[in-house]
Amino acid sequence: MSSIKSLLLVLSVLLVNAAFAQDSLNCKLLSKISNINAYGLAVKDNYAFVSSESFSIIGMQDIYDPQITSTDSLAPLINSVYIDGNYAYLAAEDGLIIIDISSHLKPVVTSYFKTTRYVEAVTVKNSYTYLGTLNHALPIIDVSNPQSPVLAGSIEQNIDDVWGLEIQDSLLFAASEDSGVKVFSIASPTSPVELAELSINASAVGVKVKGNTAFIAHPSNLYSFNISDLSNSWQTGFLSGAGGNSIYIEGNYAYLNNYKQLRVVDISNPEQMYIAGYYPLPSTGTGIYVKDQTAYVTCQGSGLYLIKFDNSTAVEDNNATVKDYSLQQNYPNPFNPTTTISYTVPAPSFISLKVYDILGKEVAVLVNEGKTAGTYNVKFDAKNMASGIYFYRLQAGSFLITKKLTLIK
């Protein structure tokens, strides 16, 4: 990841993260490899491919005890990695590096296609490699012969700096710095045709598509767009405080890593997304991959972390052993317009969880019923409320606790 992008991420999310609690929700660390620098990440079968100024292959046969199988030094910084067949395609500062990975013990550099542009992102489709650059261009490389890649075309009109790429069928989605996401038809691979622009009026650093919905990551926020008809696409959802540098989707969840935090967002309803989990990271998150609800996260200068998201408690966990009543700080906070409130119940009890404005007037009833022992998460939607400071109070018998939350629209 470039220093420009690192600065963008830090500045965009620093204010939001200052208010976030740095504990975890529904996530736990399984393992880590902290003795490698890490930027780019790709995973195939039981191996993780990690890049920085070097290229490392890590055996993941046992996710609780990952092992480095090989590490090779490379002169330029490698910002991202894409695996296609027996080849790894590396987005280097000054071009495209292709590595034969048929042997995980002895990967071999096959070719090095240099460009005059700073390459940030890479993806591959049908023997063509698409490079996202920070020089207002998107080169297209013919890699049908990996030993001799050839420039086959380039998108240079109406394209900003490209941070992330996604291909779905014959569509190429390019997340750009100024406008959001540009969508191109690559039915003719060397002559893409622009079909639509998904504008967020801010920098887009990543994009993923699920069905008829495109999810766009901004450093601080997450956006959703209906793309069932590209000639008439529209924004369907927005979640403040849930952005990130990289985005990956598995099932009904989007995983994003940003400035020192992994965030898991429930996207089952793109119009009402909410944060279902989070975990603190030691440094800025860069690459991300998810398999079986285990997030593989590379952290700038800190290594590779494997973090398990357990959504069995995303609604409630009645099998958990709870010793005391507790009420956690809502997350995110500040928020707009949704946030999650977690609480624990040690024994069957009648639970009251209500929200009050600064004058003490009740404005929302979140829970008002009997609960068995366990840990619970409640989503609070304040879309019809004004910005300001509010208080939420949990009462169970003689137990009473109140916390403050802040709504910023």
C-alpha cells in the first residue's frame, strides 16, 4: 500500500476511531505471524501469499499454527497480490511481477513488466491483467504467455487514481480516488466500455459485488448500490464508521480492515447495514481474505493475523457462561444512524433497555421482556432522531446502569 493511501486512511478515520472502544465484539484471534512485513494478500487452497518488499508463502494447513514455507526478497514494494492458476500477479510500485507458484517451496519470478505508473491494484480475467494505478490510467496486460506479458490496451479517459478492482462476469469495477466506482464492460477485454459511475462524492478504496448490490468501501464509511440496472443504479445504504482500506464479502457479512481495526458488517439487508463484530489490529490493515468466517488480515509492518468471527452471538448467545450483569459501550460511537448495544444477563431476568434524550425523555424502547442467561446484542436505529447526545439504560431488578451515546448526522 502506498504512503499516500496510508495517510488518507489515517486522516479519514482518526476522528471516528478515537471514539471507538478498542475491545472486540464477536471476534477472537486464532493465530498470527508477526515476523514479516505485510501489505498485499491472496489466499488459495491452504496457502496464503503475502507481499511487501518480499514475497512470502505461508502454509495454512493448520490455521492455529501457520508456517512460512518460503520468502523471497523483491526490490519494489508490492501493494497487492492476485492468484490465477499457478501464477501470482503482483502489483509493484513500478509495474507487474509474475511469479510461478507451482512449487510453494521455490517460487520463481517468471517476468517483470515495468510501467511508468505507480501500480496499486491488480486483477486477472481470461489471460488479461488489469492494473489499477495512481496515475489516472488502467493498463491492460496480455498475460497469455506469463513469460512475455504485453501491453494490450489502457483506460485513460475519465479515470482517476484507482485503489481497488473487482471483476464480476464481464464487468470491471474500479474504485477511484475522486468519484467513487467506475463500471466498465470488458466483453472486449482490450477495449473496455464505461457503463456507469457509482458516485459517493468521496474517495473509494475498495469495492465488492454480491448479486445485484455493489458495496463500496471508503476509509470511514460503507456504501451499498443497487446495480440490477446499470443504466439506473442508485445508492441503497450507508453505514458511518464502517469503512476500511480493504473489503471482502462472505455470506451475509462484509469484512473491512482499516486504521487498527477489523470490522464485520451485516449486509443481509443492504438498506440497513450494521456492525456485527470488530477486533483491534496492531497497525493499519492492508489486505483481507475470508474463509469459513475466519478473516486473514495483513497489517502494515505487523504481519498476518487470523481472526475468527462468530456470529452465533450476533443476535444472542444463551449458552455463554455469564457471571454478572453488564452493559457495553455502544459501537460505533459516535454513530449514524445505527449502532449496536451489547449486554449480558447472568440468570433469567426481566430486562428493560431504553434510550433517553438529554432532558430525560424516553425516546426508544429496545428491550422490555424476560431474557434467559446469556449475551445479547441489540441494534439501535436512530434514523428518525436528531443529532445529539442520548443515554441508554439497562435495568434488571435492582441492577441499573446508564451509558451515553452520540448521534452525528
